[in-house]
Amino acid sequence: MQSFFLELEERLKRELDGLAMETDPIIRFDRSRRQCNAVIDELKDFVLGHHFADKVDEIVYFRDLAPPFYSRFFYYNRLFHVELHTFGMDREKHAAFLAAELEETEKFFRANAAFIEYHYAGNGNHDEQWFVRNAVGYHIPGEMTAILDPNFPLGCYLVSKLFSMRHSRQWLEKRAQQLQDEGVPGRSSFAGLRLEFEGSNADAGELIDAFSTRKLIKMDGKPLDTKSLANLFELVFGRKLGNIYDVLHSNRNRKKDPTPFLHSLAEDVQKHSG
């Protein structure tokens, strides 16, 4: 039995790697989920024709062997629907959609915290309840009955869903970051480069305060406020400024000069232009 699953998993990996060449994400994720579904059909046929030696054999199948296949389907199915629903959306609505999907992910982890803790503890005390078919008191959510047998153990569904949620969360976070980067003019030109600001946080605060006061930087025709400018600075330079309002408050309360950095810049410009 082990060799069957190893060969099946290796074949699925090769087929998914081949689909990775597709540049259209909707087409790629749709074909990937269909390929996973085709493999799951092979799993179903195998289970129908295979008599488990005992409950231990059955538990091993539904707890350890089947979830990697189902989790891939759940993963690509989710990515397909995200790309399909966000196609043509403006950046603001797209970001809101991704944020909602991330919140749904967190809800899943919170709602199933007890099972997740049990699964990773690995003591197996209740495996017969979670990973044996026809266990009393458990049922599969209706959304997945299209690919899951009505007697499918809930534990197998949850483990598969757990794996897919964990990986899709990483994808969603990365996609949200890409979307944010696309909203910064010229950001894509600096992809892979590491920009550094060698001044202090107080120096950065002076610059941000000046840009905010003069309303010199705009996005979609609207001046960026202090907080947005600080976020932009952190995004571009990878420098954590902390609470920008605390930085500005400290700067403005200096006894001698609230803007020494700006004054030094002006002096340097005058020297070089002289």
C-alpha cells in the first residue's frame, strides 16, 4: 500500500510542476485542482477495492496517507476562487477581499483549535473517533461533499484542511504584500534590491513631518497623511520607525532645534551649490 501512495504522490508532484509553467494564474490553479481531483478519484477507487486489515490500518490511511492529496486540492481550489473573484477588481477592493480571506483562515484555526492541538500532540487516544469511517457524531461540511465520500472521517478532512489553510495563508499574505507594493510608484523597479536609510529615526521623522506638512506626496490625487508616509518609508527602506507620532513628539520638544537634520541638509546643499 505504501508504494502505491508514494508513486501516486510523485506523479502528482510532476504533473503540478508541469502546470507551473502556465502564466495565467486562473488557468494554472484550475488545471491544478482538476489534476488533484483526478488523483483523488484514484484514491477513492483504491479505498473501494481495498479492505483495511484492521482499524489501525484504516486510521493510518485517513490520518497520514490521504491528507496530502486532499490538502492539495483544497489549496488549489481556494487559490482558483480567489483569483477568479478578484479578477478585474481595483486595488482597494482586491486588498479588502484578501484581508477577508485571511480572516476566514484565522477563524478556521480558532474554531478547530482543540482538534489541532490534539493532532499535533500525537497521543492517538481518540483516533478511532476522528479517523475511522462512520464514527458516530461526526459529519463532513456540505461544501466538500462533491469530492468526499459521505462516510469520510472528519479528522481526515480537518487535517487536509489544516495543511491547505496553512499554505494558502502564506500565499494570501504574499499576494497582499505584492498588491501593496504595486500601489507604491516605482516599487517594482526596486524588486530584489535592498534600500537603506542611514539616518536616525528622528531624522526620518523630520522628513516625514516636512512632507506631511507641505502635502508634497500624493496617491490618487490625495496627499498622504503622516501615518501613511511612515508606512511608505518603512516599506521602501525596511526601517521600523515604531510609533511615528512618538518620534514627532520627541522631535518637536527639542529645546535647541526641532529640525537639526533638515537644517543640516539645507547647509550641505548651500555648500555644494556655492
